[in-house]
Amino acid sequence: MTKYGSFPGARPRRLRTMPAMRRMVAEYRLHPADLILPAFVREGVSEPVPIGAMPGVVQHTRDTLRKAAAEAVEAGVAGIMLFGVPLDEKKDAAGTAGTDPDGILQQAIRDVRTEVGDDLVIMSDLCLDEYTDHGHCGVLDSEGRVDNDATLERYAEMAQVQADAGVHVVGPSGMMDGQVGVIRDALDQTGHEDVSILAYTAKYSSAFYGPFREAVGSSLKGDRKTYQQDPANLRESLRELALDLDEGADMVMVKPALPYLDVLAKIADAVDVPVAAYQISGEYAMIEAAAEKGWIDRDKAIMEALTGIKRAGANMILTYWATEVARAL
């Protein structure tokens, strides 16, 4: 006699017999509202500039960015994360183009806000690396090291000009100690209490950022290991999480996504605020490259990777496939 709950009475395959059954019992589902589209806008170009290591992704003109934002809204995407790419001659040691009210990122924020209003959550990268001639995420001291506290003063200025331009959410990505608290104070003191902060809580020093450096025209020499997290560390991310929440973060992020699903799961279990994960350029490039070789099924791989990120605990996923996937869903 077969015992209750053991084979052959227990057959989990019964719930996998057909697509309708699998859909009915699925534990996690992607939705367009889970997705945020990262987008690059480049100053001084009249046509979109393809990014070689990221097939299908471009540095937008201001006009094509507006179109991309409208398409994202139509597809049901929740938000857009904007990155500015200034002219090389405007880069300097302090990244002053990043705090220029008429800088490319501030123009892009205004453009998208005019185009889609509040139908799309407009987010902005709050960091200096795109605007500095040395490519680091902050200003340097006399010995060439990133000066944490001097950088915070620049971040406070960036927060104000981005909020003045109409952004809904700022995303401080530089991994400076105290950045969330300084930015929160700067926003509150300038009448921008309603602007949210998406904290890059666990941002690791990763080899998977390679294509992104091309996307933003990075001038970086060296690396960012003195401020981005060590890939070997997990507990450190929980310490960063506690600090960001204490400083006023409204949402938190893990970046990259797939190599750090364990970190994502730990953070998602620990908090009661929304959790984001950034499927970064290297993750995108690997799938696209393998698919181009015919080694994997591109569309299925994209959905599987995004479902894995969702299953690990992400409420929101930044992905360069956001509009495409939203349409498919």
C-alpha cells in the first residue's frame, strides 16, 4: 500500500502537464509595472549612437529619448532611469556639468517630464562619474583619492538641480558614506520633500560593468574598489542597508543582479521598503552575445533571468529590455 504523500501517490508533475496548468500555479509573475528602463542621453548628437557592447541599446538624442519614454509608458513600464553623457570638453575635476541647471541630464529630465508628465516615474542617476575628467564618482583630494565628504557637498548640489528639473526619484550611485542622509537633507531644505531616494545600497565592484563604461563615455583610469563593495562580502551589504534606511532611503537597490541574488534575497527579507535590482550591462551583453552565436534562446533566456531576479525578492528591476519585455507580457 502506498503511503500518503510518497510516490507513486505524490506526483508533482501533475501540476506541470500543460501551459494553462503551469500558468495557474506559477508562484512568481513578471509584470510591466515591475520594470524600469535605464536610458542614456548624449549631448551634442543629432542621431542615436549605438553602444557596441550592448546591441539594441543607444545613447539617445534628446528627441529620441522623449520617444523612448513615450514608448515605455505605452508598454506599461513603471519608470525610467536617466544617465547623462556630456561633451568631453565639459568634463572637469569637479564634474561641474553634473550640477549645471542646463546640463544634459537636467535637460533630459525636463524633456521627459514634459513628454510623459507623471505617467512614468522619472529617475536620475545622482553621481559624478559621467562628468569628471578622471572618471571617478567623486572629487579627488591632493593625493588622488576620492574625498568622501567633499563629494557629499557636490551630491547635495546635484540633488537640488535634478529635483528642480522635475525628477521624481534620485538614485545616488556613488557609494559615498553618508550620501543618503546628505541628499535627503538637501532635498528637504529646498522644498523637494516629495522627491524619493532610491539608494544604491549594495553596489559591488564588478567586472560586469564593462559595457556601461562605453555607454556613459567613462574617463575612468583604475578602479572603484575603495568605495564600491567587495564581491566577497555579504554582511557588509546588510550594514550598508541599515545605514541607508536610517538616513532616509525610500527604496533600496542591489547592483548587479544575477551574480548577487543571495544578497538580494537577504536584503528583501530584511526590509519593509521596496527593493530594486539592476540587471546591468554585462548581464545584458552576455545574453545578447550568446543568442547572436545561436547558443541560447534569447527571448526565453531574458524571461528566465528576469524571473530569477523577481523570485529572489526584487519588487522592481532595472533592465535594458524593459520596454520589449513589457510589450511581451
